[in-house]
Amino acid sequence: MDDKMLYKIALSIIPGIGGILARNIVAYVGSVEGVFSESLKSLQKIPGIGEVNAHRIKDKDILVKAEKELNFVTKHEIEVLFYTDKNFPRRLKTCVDAPIILFTRGNLDLNEQRIVSIVGTRNATNYGKNICDELICKFSERNYKILIVSGLAYGIDIQAHKSALKYNLPTVGVVGHGLDKMYPSLHAETAKNMLKEGGLVTDFPSGTKIDPSNFVRRNRIIAGLADTTIVVESAVKGGALITAEIASS
């Protein structure tokens, strides 16, 4: 068993400890493994930890869950990227609230020279879908590789993925759940085709329940992976505009 990977996964699933605090803890202690070998008293002294989070870190169930997840990713050939790894997406790494870990499947390069995120409404019109298709067609005519990123949702997202496949551009779907499932299930076939040239990305471990808040959270990854984010079509208030706002900040 890869002990280092076990501790990386464990750090990422501790309740109440997000990416910012997790990176601060590692910087303070000096290593991921050290976080779990620190005494309860020492952990409590780390800025931002306190008694509650210290107990969460020392909870033995965290390593049990991490071991289960490690077995899952190993069995299903899922690559795990930690924020200190050389192949962790460099654009995302500059984002303050970037996740410390990503789970990926497929044949993908998240440090591709050119990455464009394309998002939009789930209730896309035929006009919006056609614009999305034409845009990606124009990208393909440039004769250099552009990675198309979206969220595998209904509407513009799935159109972006399908058009990328149509015009032989690599495409990555950022999902709001673990890689043990596919939501919506209607897009499973497209997701399967994406694995050949592109793939799937998430910061959620297997077993994560489908929850609307997860899809808002994953928007920061869609925006953070790319050089630019294009909103093809959106309601006045929608997830696509949230993604665009994140991208512009």
C-alpha cells in the first residue's frame, strides 16, 4: 500500500478542513504524513486548527475511509493528483480555494498549452447549441490542440463535450461527485468516449451523495483549470455565471 497516498487522501476527506487550511497544516508540520503523527496537543496549537479540528484529524476512522478510497482508485485505475505533485494543474494551483487533491480518469493533460472552459445553461436553445458547436469547430480549424473543459451537465455543457469529440479535440468533464457513478446517467456514453482523449475530473471521493451544492463547488475547478471561460448561453441567475464570476476573480 502507498502510505504517502493514503495520507494525502486522508487529509482531503477530513470534515471541516478545506484546501486552504489543509495546505497551511502541511506547511506548518512539514509533511502530509506528519499531520497524522502529530500529537493532539501539538495540532491544537496550529493556527486555525483548534480542539475540534484536532480531534477530527486524530479520528482513526479517517484513515479507515482513506484506505477504502485508496483501494477503490487502485482497482479502477484512477489517478490521484495532490497539490504538491508536478503534474497537478498549474493554473488551478494558483487559485486560493483550489482543492488539495483531484481524482482523474482517462487520457488527459491538465497542463495542456491551451485550455478553454465552455459553460452555459442546462436549458439550452438550438441557437445556443449551434453557437457552441460552431465555436469549437473554429477552434479545431486552428490546427493546434485545445483542451475543452465543461461540467457534463445538460444543455451547453454536454454540447461542448460532444462537439469536442466531433472535431477531435480533447475534452474533460469536471463532475460534482465521485468517480464511482455518473450523473446524469444519460451522459455515460459520452463520458466513456471522452476517456480516449480527455477524461473526467473531480475532487470528490467515491460514495459522495449527489447534492446541488457539489455542482456549485465544482465550478471553481472548471474555471481554475482554464486560460479562459466562455459562457455560451445562460439565464440571468445560473451556474454558468457563477463559473464566469469565479474565472474573472
